[in-house]
Amino acid sequence: MNLTIQLAKHLRDVHFGGNWTTSNLKDNLADVNWHQATTHVHSFNTIATLVYHVNYYISAVLKVLQGEPLRASDKYSFDLPPILSQTDWENLLAKTFADAEAFTLLIEQLPEHMLWENFTDEKYGTYYRNIQGIIEHTHYHLGQIALIKKILLQTNENLKND
């Protein structure tokens, strides 16, 4: 078994389906419109903010795998540009899914020995730690997105019944 192929599969599955949880970003976001994506529920981040946040790290590591320096900071990871229309929302989703697919393709091509090398700097740990961390991070926020979506749908249903 090739570990890079397996990591790529796990990342692809959490984005597009096929994992054992039967939950993925694409299906969960398929029927979310831009109003729902930008609606605040309690003190939670919006769905759009969480999608941006998940993709922020994928996009940053993708660029490293493409040979660019790491240019990311946690302090900017929630800085979602304004979503003012359905087109803005669809553009965010398109970028998110395109980056995820490009990232998985590069992970598949990564020589397995690279997984155990430092990722850009020793303080960030290995490539493996960063790739596996992104998969775990995506699952974590997918759960939040699913719950926020359920709350929004329940709230809309309650408004209809009042």
C-alpha cells in the first residue's frame, strides 16, 4: 500500500464522497445558497467562513507542493472576502473543490519518503503531519458545517410553521 495514495484518497473522500462516514463537503454544500452560507447562527462561524477556512490551509500547502514558499498565517485563515451574491458563493465553492482536487493529485505524486521530511521548516513537522492534519481539520469543520446547516433548515421550518 502506498501511503501517499491513501492520504490523497482520504482528502478526496472528505471533499467529494466515498469515505466511511458517508459525509462530505460537496454533498453537504450542494443545496446551500449564498444567503444560508452567510447567515450567522448563534456565535458560530458562518458556513461560508468555514469553507474559506478549510480551503485556506489546503491552498497554502498546495502552493508549497507546487514549489512555492509557504505564505500563510493562522491569523488570516478566517478572513473571508465578502460574499455578496450567489456568484461569489459559487466561486468560493469552485475554488475550494478545484484546490482540493489539485492538492490530491500532487499528494499522489509525492514520493513516499517525502512524507517523513520536514515541511518547509522543522517547526511545522513533517509533510505527513501537515497532510494528515489537513484531512482531520476538514472532517472537523465538515461536522460544524453539517450542524449549522441543520440548525438553519430547522429554523426555516419553524418560521414556516409559525
